Amino acid sequence: MDAVAATQLSPHRVFTREEWARLRADTPLTLDHNDLIRLRSLNDPISLDEVVQIYLPLSRLLSRYAAATQNLHGVTRVFLGTNDEMTPFIIAVAGSVSVGKSTTARVLRALLQRWPNTPKVDLVTTDGFLYPNAVLEERGMMSRKGFPESYDRAALLAFLTDIKAGAEEVEIPTYSHIIYDIVPGKTRRVGRPDILIVEGLNLLQTSRLPTDGKAVPFVSDFFDFSVYLDASEADLEAWYIERFRRLRQTAFRDPNSYFRRYADLTDAEADATARSIWQEINLPNLRENIRPSMQRADLILRKGVGHQIESVALRRI
């Protein structure tokens, strides 16, 4: 099969950066440089140009998806003769460690909050649904933290079920990247948002179906739209090592940091440690669990060197 035929058979339509940028139309830029400084993650140099060319067209698309979902809800309500209220529109942001999911999720939230019809946009990461370290250690899974089995899938599904059911408020655990663990006794409350963005590694993955005929929901069943950030393995590894270097000068120096022992490594030792963690944990998780789910996404943002998004693939309808 030649490249043209393969593209025609793909479930996604691929746009160059320039083609996608033209789809912005008249969507206004509502962020400035200071906003980006506040929103971007460590070692993710997103620019206003990236917002204009990539995220404003995406914002415009999402506004139409959300409006279409609202219309569908209205049609269904009339058909059923009910007065059910509209439930939150849920967006997933998935991808590898170090690819820039957090920045994408925060930028999208900031843009969507500025829509006149969706003033309440919340953001939740799946880190809060990791099992506590004590549980992972007891099960011998600390070296597989971030793999699908390290998450309390039942709790995550219960949270999404409550959100989609229109619960007024849902309580979820709080995760600290300083102590690298769930914070005992500390929770946060998620009120009923217009839009909920969920960010995490394995959001689009399916689980193995049971053989006893029982119904098994997937986390992705609750998403109205999903975004996957992709990059080459070489770039992801380089970004991970660079982020590790920067964390040595910042978060790792906190006396309460789980990674305090890494702060005083030499540059060579730090690079070797980061490369080892990447190759032994993050790369296998990427290959086994994260990237295989990429084609399930509604939108794939492909990054090149320097974190710049080079192409956009939108699922055909």
C-alpha cells in the first residue's frame, strides 16, 4: 500500500501546522506572555505563536463540539420528555511523560474559561488516583508507578461516573509531586463544571475484556473529546533528561522532596540517573501502554524538536 492510499484509509485527517493555523478564523487571542509564563510547565517553552497557530484553532473546534453536544442533549431531552440538566463536557489530554500534557491542559483550560457560555472549566490530573506509595510498595509495584496497574481504576471510574451523572460536588484525593505520593487526609472538591479537562498517561487505554460476560467500563467511555500529544522517543528522552536537570536546581532541593537525594549528584551522575529511569520505567510504559492507545484519540498533536507542534491529526466523522 502506498503512502497516499494509507493516508486515505487513516481514521484521521492530517494537517500541517500552516493548514491547521488557518482554521483559527476570527477566534480572539485571550492570553498574553505573562499568562504563558504562569501556565507552562518546566522545560516546555510554549510561545504565543504556538497558542495562535495550534491552540486557538483547537479552541474554536472544541467550542463547536461542546455546542453540538448541548444540542444533542436538548434533542434527547425533548425526545424523552425529561428535564435533565446538561452534564459536563469532558476532554482528555493524554501522552507520554515529558511530552507537555500539563502545559497543554492548562492552556486549554485558560482559553476555554474565556468562552462566554462555559465560564466554569476545571482540570483534574490522574495523579490523584495513583495508589499511595505504601500500597505500591506492599504490592511490589513502586518501579511500575505510572503503569496502568498503579492506578486505583475503580476510584477514577467512580469519579467520572459521578461527574457525568451531574453530581453537584465530588471529592478526590490530592497528589504531591514533592513527596511523590498521595497526601494523607487531604482532598479537593470538584464542583459541577461546564467543562472538565482530565490529564494523564493512560487515559485512552482499554482494559482486557472479562470472559464471564460482565460489563466493564473504560475510562475513555466518559470522554467527549480526547487529545493525544506525540513525539519521537529520542525527543521525549532528551526532554525528560533536561527536565530532570532543572528539577535538581528547584524541586529536588526541597527538604521534603522524595527526590532530595538526587539534588547533589554531579551533572554526569544526574544524566545517567535520568536516562536509567527513562529507559527502565517511562520508555517501557510508553511502548506497552501509552502509544498503542494513540489512534483512539480524536486529535493527535505531533511535536518536533523544541516542543513545537508540527502536525495535527483530527479524527474523521
